[in-house]
Amino acid sequence: MDRSKYLPVGWHIANKYEIIEVLGEDEFEILYLVRDIKRKGSFFVIKELFFETFSIREENFVSTSIEARAVFHKRKKEIKDEINARKLTIDSDEIRIFGYEEENDTIYTIMEYSSNASLERYLQYIDSDGASLPMLSKLVKEDKKRVSTSLSIKIFLALIVLLGMAYYLYQFFQKSESVESSKSSVVDEKKLPKLQDREEYVVKKVAKAKTIEEPIVEKKPMVLKSELNISKVSKAVESIKADENSSIKTKEENLSKRQRNITSSIDTKIDNNSSLKVNFKSKEKVEPEDNSSTQTPEVAIKIFLDNYIYATATSVKESLKYYDKRVKRYFRFRNIGHKTVANSQKRYNRKWTKRDFKILDFKILKSYKIDNINYYKIKTTTSWRVSNSRGKRLSGKSRGIMILKEFENSFKIVSIYRIK
């Protein structure tokens, strides 16, 4: 099977049904086996209107050639009428039809799943040799297995997250303890012994030293001796205070010097790395110069294209500012407004979550005037690189045509499309 013709397995239709398998096709329709996203074990069969000869798939959208487009829309209307008619008449022998969904520029018919029915009952123009749908019991078993597998993966990821949080908290508390211990190494006057306790300690030391080292020659009155002891004790206490204060001041000065050194080194690194700001600015939007009247068309168009390609890769809302109110041609669309352009860009951005575009070169093919307004037809060469959430990556170069309309010292895109 040519897989480019079919919607991929796992694709969601109308945000209700998930594609499990491609069952078959005929000249006018493709048959899918799907499951209800919100109800476990609930399966349906969906038919997609797709002309084998005249339809192609572009980014999951069905595009039909011009000569068959009228027939394609007529068949869509017939399908709606048939579905509405069959809802009124219920036949037990027929495959039940529950309704339809319009999406991807085509129509999807929601049908009953029956494991006993052959593909001929679903597709009118197919020779399936009696091929039937897979058994319901097998599908239910596979669905339960898939659900259990996804649940196991979620539990495993939750355990990893919990372990990561526990490790982070452990590291955080370890760092906080180390900071507290480093702070406690600095002498804090509040944590020193009280003055009364220090005086008593000094008194005991002085008294012990006097009894050991100084022999008593003669006895002096008690009053003189106590006065002498008190004066010596006060001097010793004052010397201890002075030593402690000087040590505290010395350590505080050392800390302040260390902080000043760290701050100056950080400032020096910031000054040395100031060139980084220039690199970041080079990736931002290019602002046009004030002397736009003296700019050549080539320079003005170059600035416009750089800003446009930057906005296209970042924001749909910003990119719409570069389009005219009525766009004559937007790739496969013609004569549309901003709403259609925005919807097309949103679908593209949902499919390719990461996008990188760069206009390599452009050439002005011709310029002309309509109602005193300048128009420019240019040919562009763009390099692109995209990837999706499943890891699929694509890249290459493409050429395109743009028609620009001069508007308030800038331009608006009137037409844009790819060429071979």
C-alpha cells in the first residue's frame, strides 16, 4: 500500500476517533478501523471520500484536481443526503450509519463495526474475495494491552519524577546545612559567653595564678587585697574584650574584602561577555531605518522578507500583519482572507512543532503599477527545516513566487505559492 494516500495510524478524526488500521479502499473511498477515544472497547468503521485518480493528500488534507472538483463536491452532498435518509429507515440487515464528520476538506462517514461483515458491505466498488473485519475479541484484547502498557509507562515516569524530587530536596538540605556550618564558623558576639560568666572565669584563673606563682610576703588588710583583685580582674576582662573585638573586626574585614573581590570578578566577567548581547540582537526582528524614502526597492524588500520569515516561524498572529486583507493566492487557496491563512498556518504548526525558515535569495522579476500603487513580483529561494513531536525531521530548499503591494513605506503580500 502507498502509505502517503492514507491518514497515519494514531491520527485523530474530529478529536473523537483514533485510527487503528487501514482496512481497504475502492476508486472513491478509503476505509479505516477506528476506536472511540473517550470509550474503551468501542470500535467503528469510517469511510473517507477520496478519489483514487483525481485526489492527492497534502499535509493530511484531501486536494482534488480542478476537473474533478465539481464531482467531488457533488458526491459530498449526496453522502450527506444518503446518511440523513438512512437515519429515518432502519434495516436490521444493513450496516448502521451513525452520522458524518467534515474535516480535512472531505467527509467521513461513521459506520457500525461488525466483525462478521465483509468489506463489500462497506465499500461498493471493491472485489475483496470475501475478506472480513478482524474479530472484536481480538481488538478488545489488544486495546486493553495498549492501555495497560501506557499505564505502566505513566507509573514508571511518575516514579522517576518522585525520585528526582527526592534527590533535589536532599541536595537542597545538604547545601543549607553547609551554609549554616560556614556561618557558625564566623565569631558571633551573641553566641559568646555572657560577661558575668567570663568575669567569674577570669577571677578564678587570676586567683589560682596568684596562689601558685606569687608567694605571700606579708599580710595586707582585706580591703586593700579585694581592691587589688577587682582592679586586676577588670583589667583582664577589658583585655579579653579588646582581643575578642579585634578578632571579630578582623574576620568581618576579611569577609567584606572577599565579597568585594567576588563582586569585582563578576562585574569583570559581565564586561568581558558583553558581546553576547550583540549575538542575541542579530536573531531579533530587523527594524527598518528612518530614511526609508532613500532606500532602493531591493533593500526595502530584503528587510520586509527578513521580518516576515521571522514572524512566520514564531507567531501566526504576527505573520498575518504581512498579508493584504484579501489574498489572491495562498498556495492552493485562492481569493481568501486572514482567517483562512491563519487556519492553514495553525494546522501546519500543529503538525510541525519545530520550524526553522531562512530566505537565501530573492530576485525581482517585474514591477508594475495599479491605481498608482507599486507592485513587485519576486522569486524567492528558502531553506527550511521542520520536525514533529514524534521525532520526524524534514529539510530542504524550495522556490516560490511572491507578489508584494507597496503599503505605508513597507509591503503587503498579495500572492504567495511554491514553484518547481
